[in-house]
Amino acid sequence: MSEVTVEVDDAVLAVAGALLGTSTPEETVRTALREILVQRQRMAVLERMMVRSNERVTDTADRWRKTPAWR
């Protein structure tokens, strides 16, 4: 494991630590890095599944959300 020194916003670090349930800054950074990797892997799997099922990934809202109930 390499040692890196970076400046981190204390407020952001505290909120991230609370959300992640970590107790030290080092643990918070390590956990946050792991979490983003897992999230990106899940997104890649979902995108592959959508491509295989011929669904398109678009920037527009889903059709079912455009009903009056969602306005």
C-alpha cells in the first residue's frame, strides 16, 4: 500500500465518515475508494445487461415517470 498526502475538506470527510460508518480519516478514504470501485463495477454490469437486452441508456427521464402522477 502506498502512502499519499492530500488535503481534504474536513466537513466533507466528516459527512463521508458518518455515511460510511467509519471512525478514522484513513478508514473513511479507503472505504470511499472501495465503494466507488464497487459502484462503477455494478454500473458496468447493468449497462452490459441493458445492451444485451437492446435497451438504450439515455439522458432523458423514463417514459413511465412522465405520467401526471409524477408532475
